[in-house]
Amino acid sequence: MTINPKMITIARESRGLSQTELAKKIGVSVSNISRMEIGHIADIPSLDKLSTVLNYPKGFFYQHFSIQPPNVHYRKRLTLSPKIIRKADALMNIYRGNIEKMLNVLHLDVANLPMINDNKYASPKKMAMYLRSFWKVPKGTIKDWVSLVEKNGIIVILFDFETDKIDGRSMMTDDGHPVIFLNRFHPGDRQRLTLAHELGHIIMHLKTYPTFERDEEEEAFEFASEFLMPEAEIRYDLSVGLTLGKLADLKRLWRVSMGAILYWAEKLRAITANQSRYLWAQYSTSGYKRGEPLPIYLDEPTLMFRMIHIFMKAQDLENNQTAYEDLASAFCHTIEEFKNKFIAPKVSLRVA
């Protein structure tokens, strides 16, 4: 076996290091790091040193899984630094590579997603209506939202992007299993909308090229809003005497933020421009841009953790510390990092 130079790059980026920073830690020139990342294996310094500095077992650098960019239609802010994006992309690819290892053994059914004909279902709203019907979602609020998504074969991961500016990203495994990453430190109402937003990208945009003619972010928002707050069920409440207090009541009911509900009212033209300006001014004056009242909680993802335990049984491993150490080795992680990523963690809010 030979070292895969791509794994050196992804290990470095997953630790948030530049080539210059890694070179300094290892004690080699930057050009040496550059050469070994493009495949000049002879220039690689002691593998023990790389393993220690980057905190990955030596086996990590011999892996050969494909490195892919996340869904390019993700919500982003222009102020994000390239280093943060590269680190998030690298960590998501590592997750993805280990999920593929499990899928090769478990043979999980492909996601239960319909084939959408753009000509027949021409609008994001119609696509959301169709998917609700396809998944047999009853009328009203979707309470166990993550559970519904996972029931249909989509893997959901609560992820630390190390920034508030990324809501979520999505990727596909080589076998076509969607994986959605949600910012674990966002409020539950925002996570719920992000999950629907990423689902919209998967349904509508994953197999299409980005275009300048379509605003794919707006399409994903429309899909997400219709899926979580169907127009036929919410329009009356949006168009009759909408106030800040009523927005709070609707948040309790639909489990989506007051801001998202107000924006949906604008999109549906259920309120006038003057009403919209007045409500947004009240919303801002009340301090709700910094944080809304009435916290909403997202149900915990469980599919990946269930996959872990089924994978353990398939490998004849007992549910104990030794088994976790064996799995950590198979996933090319330290035991601490393996437990943090793949054993159900308790989520706590990030302190600013």
C-alpha cells in the first residue's frame, strides 16, 4: 500500500491548517508540503510526525475514497474565509468516506425520493406538494421532522461548521445516498427550515447545473416553506390581521421562526408592502433579529448512530470500549474523535 497524497491534503484542511502552518509544525519547507500533496511521495517526512501533528492514525493516509465538493447550491455568506470553507468541506468528506464504508457492508436502501419531471412539476411549491403526497405526510405541522427525513433514507448529521454563517450543506455518497449536514449550534426552528431547504436542493438542483437565470436559493426557500407551512393551510392566518403576536402563535404551531413565516407571507403576497415594512420594523425593534422567543427543538438524528450499531453487529463486535476502539481504527480516527462524531453526543449551545 502507498500513501494517498489527497489524504494528506484533506487531513491538513480538516485541522484548519495552511501548508505554511503544517510545514512549520513538521519542520519542513512549504515547497515540501506542496510536493507531497501532489504525489511526490519521496518528499513525505516521517509518517509518524504527520500522524501526530494532524492527530490521525497512520492508516488514515492510506485511504482511497473520492473527495467531492458539497452541494454547490448551499446558502453562504460572502464574508466566509476560504479556510473555514475548506475545513468544513474536508470534515464533511471524511464523514462521507466513513459512511460509505458502512454502506458497503449494510447495503442501505436508496433514498425514497421521487423522480421529478421539471415540465410536470414546474415550481418549487408544486414539488414540495408532490413530495408531501409521495411521502404520505398528513396535513398540519410536521413534528418529528428529522425522523421523517431519515425514514426515507436521508442521513442527517448535526455538524460544527465553526461559524454561524453556514446553515447547512448536503452531499451525495458514490452510491447516491444523500447526506445533509445541519449547523448543530443553530436554533431548532432554523435547523428545521435548513433541513427542508437542503432537501429542496437535493430534489430540484442536485442533477442540474447552476444557472444565472434561476435563483436557486429562492427556489429552495419556497420549497422548504411550502413543505413545512403549506400555503393552503397557512394563507388565511397570514392574510387576516397578522401581528407580531400572531407570528409568535404561528411559530408555536408550525415550528418555524417568526422571521421565516413573515418572509413566507411576503412571498405569498398575503400582506401588503406597508404591512411587511411595519412588521419587520417591530421585529427588529423587539430584538428578534438577535434571537427570537419561544425556542423550538429539533428531534435528534438517529439514522447514522443506528447504522453504527448494525455495522458493529455485522462485524461481530460487542457494544463495548474495545469494539469502539476497533471501529475507530477501521474509520481511521482516534477513539476520542470517533466517539465525538459517531456515538450520539449531547448537544450544547455554543457560547459566543
